[in-house]
Amino acid sequence: MGVCFFPTRAGYSMAIATVTFRQCLVNAPEYGSDDKHVGSRVFFDLHREGREFVNVYVDVKQATGEGAEREPLVVTPPHGYDGPLNVPVFHSLVEFYYRQAVGGASGLSGIQGLGMRLTDWVIERDMRVQFEISGSETD
């Protein structure tokens, strides 16, 4: 993993979060799957300022059908972490991980195009990212 450097402004406290995405459970009815959506859960660990939050997760909802790969995902707030978070950046990272792990919407529509739909599909794939979050516990 590369090292990221972030410039700081005088008087501004910056915190860096490290997220390690671990697993994605795809197309589970309990996570919001229905005829028009694929509901999934993404599991990850989050590390910030010496504190480790393990087995945190978000639920992800993706539209199905024509053009679904261009539609943004709906991402819930993290379960298991309620500290500061740069939500737009975090959501874009979850979306990137999800689309990389699942293979984009084309993989899902291809399965549905065959007249079948896999449920409770588990994908194990590690991906580590770092990003700036708003503030720190010492603010």
C-alpha cells in the first residue's frame, strides 16, 4: 500500500481513516433485495487515531435492469461506527469496492438474463483505502 500525504492548514485538525474492506454478501432479501433492487452488505474494519472498529458494515442497494451500472448505489450509514466520517468520499469508496468485487452491474444483469438470480452470494476480497475524515476526537 502506498503512503498518502495530506496538506494541513494552520489550526485545522485532520484525522485519517484506514478502511479495510473484507467481504460483500450480495443479493440478500434481508438487505433490501426485491424485483427492482439488489440488496447487499459490505463488511469492513475501520482504523482511526489508534482505535480499531472491527466488523463494521453498510448495506448497499443497487437498481437492476437496463442502465443500472450508471445509477449510484444507495449506501446506509455504517453499523458499528458512529464517529466522524467524510460521507461523500466514504460512499464513493464503498461504491468502488462494491463494483470491483461484484464485477459491476453487468455481472448481475448477466445472471438475471439467464433467468436465474443468485441469492446470498458471498465475495471475499480485501481492499485497503485511506482518506481524510472530518475532525478528530481531540477537537
